[in-house]
Amino acid sequence: MGSYKSPLAPPSINKNWWVVDLIMKSVSIIDYGKGNVRSVYNALDYIGVDSVVTKDHAEINNCSHIILPGVGAYGDAMSSIRAYGLDEVLNEQVIKRGKPFLGVCVGMQVLSSVGFEHGEHKGLGWVDAKVTKLEKGPECLKIPHMGWNQINLCSKHPIFRGFSDEMLVFYFVHSFFMQINESEKILASCNYGINFTAGIAWDNIIATQFHPEKSQDAGIELLKNFVNWAP
Amino acid sequence: MLKKRIIPKFLLNNGSLVKYKSFFNDKRMAGNPVSTAKIYNDYGADEFIILDIVPSDESKSKVLEIIKTISEEVFMPLTVGGGIKSLEDINLLLRAGADKIVINSQAVINPNFVNEAAKTFGDQCITISIDYAQIKDGVHRVFINGGRDRTKHNPIDWALKMQDSFCGEVLLTSIERDGNMNGYDLKMIKELDSKLDIPLVISGGCGGIQHCVDALNAGASALAISSLFLFTDHSPIKLRSHLYSNGVNVRASKNSRN
């Protein structure tokens, strides 16, 4: 239980999610393929941030932050990203202009150079990595890796500001994982029979294998830190 | 390590929350699904299962509305089903905010349906629901259409067959135990879990904390619970802290996380 606080004391940022800096924040949630992108929108709406689900290049150019949600399989995701010309927009806005970027699940996996989900597919290639299937281990683990799991941070990052160890439990659902060659870009790992990469980050880019928009208060906190992040 | 999941299960009859015993007896109204979902969200449940048990065109649009409302304020996985017959049914629910779709009768009626759905929306998106009962000593059969029609399938073989059709998860419900709160079918859980490569969610019979501990020890990945939460003073938060302090690998409760 928390200790008594005078009503006049300033609110602590971590415990009061509504205290966010809302000035000039707008988030583009990239719309590609089939699936549930509404939940990312709902989560941002819940913390009071303007967002738009879009594949319109002008809208993406005008926003302050970009989220690439996780929808469908690697190959499908990449072909619709290319079909809508989103790869060029993302390269321009994220790599050249340095807009804060969050990739979620498949939205993290496609940052790799190559993915092996139902065939071999070329990714965005922002990180030297490949995406391969989780294999059933000796401990008889179930595939897909579905449910809540603890992550371990490999380095500090503002996106986990205010997190205690016990809060670092997030919702995962995936059968493929990223094998990364640039170990300095690993932000967090997770154990599921093997240790795999649960999050990557460098410069203005962060991406997670888990779903913050489905991870209750921990996920809401992470999204709030993301929209307040000014790398 | 992956945590074991505690999943409140909601049964909807034309949009309102209901609960029976053994699928057909002792109908009880159990309140408003949206407000109950919000409360369980604050209690820190891990996921929701929401099933429309008497599906019709009218109830389907009500369910869509309910999922839409819940997903605006509840940020955890929503597993939704009942009367899923086509890819379009699935698409509508996903667009309304569902994350996983439960398929039951249609998998028996159209054996290719699960495979087709998994290919279109991803394996992890499809949960196969199996309702079973014992028809004579040691012989179990799968029932469809809300427990009304018996099929020729044995639940274990059927689950393995559905796994080969690329469903992502199995929801196993014992019709006899449903709502009776006298414990899960541990023998069936053990046997199925030892053969299954995908996660197993079990349902039917939970009446106390020890039942939950036993079922998780028998190999279940997750517990789907309704009566225990709806009709006793147990809540997801209470169950979680009991399990946690008994050394079961569940998420810590919300209070101790903050």
C-alpha cells in the first residue's frame, strides 16, 4: 500500500497516467493488411493522445510519432507495406528525419533483413537480423508462445521509465522470433525455453515482440512513455 | 517463464451475461457484460473469453457492439466466439476489437474451415473450442451446437486433428462439470496436454483455489472461469494472489506490481 501523501504534493508521473505532456503529439498508426489495429488506437485514445490509423503518406509525414502495429504474417505484411509505398515513407520519416518509431510484434520482425515465415521474404533491413520459427524445446514448450511473460532489460531506455521488475510482464503471441546479429541493438530479452529478443532499440527506433496495447497497465505505461519520448 | 493465465469466461444470451449448469440447467442471469469486463480488467485478469451461446443475426450484432465497447477500455486479449460460420464473421469480430476467435461447431461441419481461417488470419488467431461429455464409462464424445448434437469424435483425437489444421489454442470444456463447481476433469487435462503441442485452456468445474492449482499442475496453460467469479466471493485478484503466494507461476497481482 502506498504511503499517505498530502493532497497538495505534486502528483508522481508514474502513478498518474493522465499526467502526460500532450503538446503537439500526434501518432500515425500504420494501416496495412488484415487484423486488429483498433486496439492500438484505443490504447492511445485512452491515454489521451491524438492518433490516426492511416496509410496516407501526407498524414504520416505530418505526425510526430509512428507506430507500426503487428498484423498478419511476415510475407503478407511486407508485401502490403511495399504495395502501399510505405517502405519509402518509413525510410524517409524514421531513418532520415528521425521521428520516434515503435514497431510491435510483426512490426518489429519486418525491421530485420530477412524473414522465414511461409517462405523467404525480404524485410525493411533496418537491423541485421533474421526471423525464424520458434522450435519446440526439450522442456516441451507450446508453440505459439502465447500469454504473459517476464522480460529482462539489457540496457536502460526511457520507454521503461518508472517500471519495477514485477511490472516487466507483457503479453506475447507469436511463433516466430528475431535472431539479431547486432547485439548492441538488443533492448530486452525473454525466456521461453530459449532466450530470445523481446525488444530492440537504437537512436529513434524501438520495437517490441510483445503487444503493449494488450498488456494492461504495463502496456499503457509503455505507450505513454513512447509518446513522451523525444530522442 | 511464461505465466499461467486466469481467464474470466463470459457466456452471452442475446447480449446479456448468463450462466447455466451443464449447459442447460439452472439458468442464472449474471449482469451486464461490459461493466463486468471493466471490473475484471481492474482486477487484473489476463484475458477474456466471450461466447455467444445462442447465436442469431440479432445477437451477433449485439456481440459486435459489446466487443467494440469493451475493447475501448480493456487492454488485454479478447477471445470471442459463438456462431462463427464464415471468414466474414471472423473479420467483423477482429475489426470490432477481438484478438482471437473461437470456432466450435463449424469445425465439425466444415473440416477445412479451421485451416482456411488460420491461413487467412494467422494460427494464433484461431482457438478451437471442444465441448465434450462422457457417454459411457471411459468413452468421451465431442458435442456441437451448444452441447445439443453428439458427434463421432473423441475429444483427444479431435483436438490433435484441429492442431494439424493449424489452430493456435484449444479451449476444452467438460459439459458435465460446467457450472457445477466440483473440480476440473484432471485425467482428461493430463492426457490431452501430454499429446498437444499448442496451449490448452480448460473450462468447466472450477469451484475453488485448489481446483485451479490441480488443473495447472495437470498441465493446463490457462484456466477459463465463470461460476467461481460470478457467484462466489472469489475474484481474479484474489485467486491470483492465492496462486502467486502458493508458488504458481502467474503474474503478480496489480497491487504488488505498482
